[in-house]
Amino acid sequence: MMEFKQKDNMIYLEIDGQDLAYIKFAYHDDYIEAYSTFVDTSLRGQGVAEKLVDALVAVAKEENKRINPTCSYVVNLFEKKPEKYSDIQH
């Protein structure tokens, strides 16, 4: 099971002291901007990026904010799965 950590405006997956996957975001008045997602090639194809987005969704819901995706991955994911993300999209 993957355990994500959060520091400042980043949720990330650290393995052996290296950040191998992350989503970076910025706070605005009433929403959170998801602007960068990265997954190391060794982890691609395992759904890690979507799990990072889901972790950010949990943060946004906890803080009663919506997410404005500017990262192309998050934009595409929100478009591909509106049933999962339409209620959180800004």
C-alpha cells in the first residue's frame, strides 16, 4: 500500500529517500489549483497519479474547497471521470 506524505503545497510518495511521485498545488481564496503531477517511470501504469489526485481531493473536501486543474493530467482525468470529480472541480 502506498503512503503519501504532505509538505507545504505538495503531496508525494517517498521511497528510499526519493520523491518518486507528487502532485503540486497552490491555494487560492476559494479553490486549490492542481498545477503539476509527476510519477517516476518505475511507477507508471499503477494508478499512482490518480491516487495522488484522490489524496488532493480529500484535502480539498476537508478544507471545503474545490480544485481547479491546470495540470494537463488532472484536466484529462477530470474530463475522463466526471462522475468521480465533477462535484469537486472549480
